[in-house]
Amino acid sequence: MRDPVLHHRVRQLYVDTLGHITELARRWRANGCLPADADAEAVAVTFLSTMLSLIVMHRVVDDVPAATLQTGLALLGVATQAP
């Protein structure tokens, strides 16, 4: 990522992908799949970060079962709710 040209190209790819996922999250919100007050950008950042992490996990450690991911994300969601 020290090569400025490569850095720009990769950054643009990630920014564009994040924009597409943000639009998708807005559609999910409009269709009732997310709460009406859901932050589409936060959903998109979390989705993209998780997706990229899953790729690394698959290549370096092992596949992550969907049930394990679902449980972990749900537990983190519960942990961030105010009492």
C-alpha cells in the first residue's frame, strides 16, 4: 500500500464497495428488514468489515460456520444495548 497508484486504486474499490453496500442497507431499511432508524452507513461498515474478515478467516484459520457468526454478532449486539 506504499505505492500511491495502487493505494488509490484499492482505496477507490473499497469506497465504491462501501457505497454499494450502504445503498443496499438503505433498501433493507426501506423494506423493513432493518429498523426504521437504522444507520445505513454503520450497517454497511460492519457488513464489509465482517465480509473481509471472513475471507481472511477462511484462508488463514478455518471456515466460520454461519451459526457461530450469527451467535457472535447477536451477543455483541446484546452487549451494546443499554440496560
